[in-house]
Amino acid sequence: MNTVFDRGAIRAFRFVRREFHAKTGEARLVYAFDDGPELIEVVRIPGAPFELDPDRAAAVDRALRLLHLVAGVSYYKAAVPPAIVVEGEPLDAATAALATLVYENGLGEFAYRNGLELRGRIVFPHVGTEPAPAPVLGLAPHALTAVGGGKDSLVSVEALRAAGVAQSAVWIGGSQLIHACAARTGLPLVNITRSLAPELFDYNRHGALNGHIPVTAVNSAILVLAALLRGVDQVVFSNERSASYGSLIEGTGEVNHQWSKGWAFEQAFGAYVAGRIAADLKYYSLLRPFSELAVARQFARTDRYDAHFSSCNRNFHILGARPTSRWCGQCPKCHFVFLALAPFMPKPRLMSIFGRNLLDEPNQAAGFDALIEYRDHKPFECVGEARESRAAFAALSWSPAWREDALVERFAREIRPQLGREELAVEPLLEPVDEHRIPPALWESLRASFAA
């Protein structure tokens, strides 16, 4: 296909239609720019055929509409035209407000990198009528636990297991690494596929705008649909409280790469699901009350996944080369995970996971400096807060096992004297907060598990 994509001439992005086939489990999401060709995304939920009573079928249609809106962000960003057109049933105000929230904030990094101002530009048309509150569907007590291949979701899996919560490990896409992690849990597996419209990649080669999208928001909407189809009452993610904090850019302000992993998104999305889709469908992040360091400590308590997990994002790019091992050792995720685990894991074990000691490589100094916001801002990646990285470095600088490594020694000599000791304590960062949507009984079990 050879397509001329004149994004400057495009006036409208259209949500054309949505379709779901219960016999096959296939959802088709259709979009277009102006009167151009249809862009068809296909999402397949395993377990078909699905038998749906009228109430659950109606809830599935509401979830499909939400997915249609949220997944459209992948295509809208290609041109960011001045008008948005939603064909068919008009949106109510609450649905339009959620879509606007996701697009404005979830495209924050994209807008910054492309020099755009999106606030006030994104307008989802709506009518004034309010739909009836969502009904109780009688969903079965079971969690779809999103597994991403990294330490966080594996901590959630084990915490839910310890609390006696029935669950399935679910992931989206064809990553063999995630499949291996999911299989290692010993749980029932649910692999959902998402196929982007192929024209999008051609548009990208012919002048479309490109950049980061709120993929967790898209995945959340997919899992809500999957939960309804499978008749289960929980969708569980593993986003820590640090996801709510972005990168502070001089002259711009805060830009949050992981906004759709943050508390503001979770609050808005979870309330919408319970209020407008299914009253007994619970959407929450099990790790929301905890810091990255608290999660790292919890992960270090078992070696069950040492040979299987990876948080290196180069493993999960849609296009491009993959690392030859599970860890590239060069990216911000590799840097942060190594640093966060080091205070809680014996050094030989951590080095066996990564195959090297990243903290004894002087040429990696700039990458670690960004993590502690020293001479640079926090990377546009899913990494912890700078205060967590500084506290981890401080703990290692007082450790006989680590203090002679090149970057730890440099921190102690050059950076630690500029910081107050109260800024460097790990212990306060291990305390949970009460900002979460976790069901009360489960929260008490989880709090006890992390404190043990």
C-alpha cells in the first residue's frame, strides 16, 4: 500500500461504528479521517462462543462503546484534526468527559514531543440526556489479573493467591516473554489479541504524527470487555502510586509518561465502569497504595520468577529489534529495576538475573542521574519517583556489598553530600497510603502481607 497522508488537510476524525460477534469473540472498531478509508482494529477475546443474557449483552455493548472511544487514541494522534465526529448513538456528558480526560492527559507526552497544545482542542460531542445507572449483573467472584512480564504484576498474582482470590492471568498481544511469565504463575491463561489497522503503519511512514499513547487505558477497556464476556467481577492491574508523578520539564511543567497508570485515571475509569457499565464489576490496581521500593521488596521475597520476568521495554516494542537477552542493561527500565531491587536482594542473585552489575559501569552514569533527577529530568518511562531512586542509592552507599561499585561510590562522594539525610531514608517510602480502590477485605490481607 502506498498512501499519501496529508495530515494538514484532514478536518475530522470519525468514530464510524463498532461491532461484536459473540460466536467468535471478535470485536471490530472502525475509524476514519474525513471520507478516507476505514481503519479497522480487531480485538479477539478467547472463550467464544459467549452466551449472554439481555442485561449482560447490554453491558457488553456499553463496554464496547467505551473501548471504541479509548482505542481511537491510537489513530486520532496521527493527524490531531480540529473536529471529532461520533457516528450512531450520541454520547452522554459523562462518557464524553471521560474520553476527553483520557485523550488530553494520556497524550501529554505525545503533545510535548510534537509541540502541540491539546487542552481545549479535543471536543467529544455529546447530548444532555443521562443514562440509567448500571445494573448489578451477578458476576462471579474472579479476577482477571493483567500480566505484563515485569515484577509488579507477578507481585499482584502472588498477593491475590495468598488472599485466596480466584484469578486468571491475562495479557494482550503475542509476546512470548509475557506468555512464559503467565505460564509460570500456574494460573488459567487468557491471551487476548489486538490487531491495529494496518493503514496506521503506512500513515506513519508518510507524515503522520507519532508518539506515546495511554496504552494502559486501552488495555483497561479491553479487559473490562473481557470480564463481562467471561462473567467475572474484577479487573486487576498493578500500578504503584509512583505512576501518578511525571517528569518535571523546565519551562513546561509536569509531563507524565504513565498517566493512564496513575491514580487520576484509575479513579475516573473505575467510577465510570461501576456507574455506567456494570455495578458489580470492580476495576482497581492492587499495588496503588505502595511505592516502587515496597513492591521491589515484596518481589525479592521469592525467587520463583527470577528466570522469567523482564521489565525491559525494548522487549515489548511493536516494531524494531529485541534485546538478545531479557534485559538490555541500557534503558531506564533496566536501570530502575536493578536499582530498586538492589537494597532488598543479595548481590549475586541480582547479578544472575541481569547477567552484569549495572552499578559498576561508569558509562551508565547519565542514565542513573536521570532517575534521581540530577542534571536531568525523570525519564519518559514507567520508573519510580526520584526520591525512591535517591533513597535506594543512599542505602547502597552504606552497604559493604555495594558501596565500592563505581556509580554507588560516585553517589556517595558527589551527590549524597548535597542531600539531607531525611531525604534519603528508605523506611518512610515503604509505608502504604490509603488512596486506592481495593476491596476492603482484600486490602487488609494485602496490607498484612506487605508488612510481614
